[in-house]
Amino acid sequence: MGARIDHDDELAEHHEINVTPFIDVMLVLLIIFMVAAPLATVDIKVDLPAASATPEDRPDDPLWLTLAEDHSLTLGETPVADGGPAGGPG
């Protein structure tokens, strides 16, 4: 906040924002990013093998696996049996 002294000796507030420091900081950041951006891209030659597998077709209908509150599983409309201690509720 600044004050302006007029001829009649009254102090009036000066309501202007000095944006010069803000513009200076933005220009410095712009230069830093312009210099750093090309350095961030690294070209590494990678020799990947070619894929020989054929992609599988996607099914028309999705497969839904539902976990109920009582920890029972349903695959589509078919309930799934308990798989034992490793796969069931315990």
C-alpha cells in the first residue's frame, strides 16, 4: 500500500498493484523451462522384439464377478463354490 502526498497535505491511499516483480519472475521461469525442456527428453535406442502372438477377440458380453456381503461369490449368474481355507471366508 502506498501513499500519495498532494498539495493540500492529505494522505490518500494509492490502490495500484505493482506487477513488475511478478512479470520478472514469470519471465525468468519461462526461460528456465525453455532451457530445461529439451534437456528432459532423452533419446535411448531400444531394440524391442516383434510380437508373434495374435490378439484374442473380446467377448461380446462382459464377465461379472460379484462379492456379496456374506462373502459369497457369483460368476455371472452361477454361484461359485467355496475354494477351501485359502480361497474362502475364514
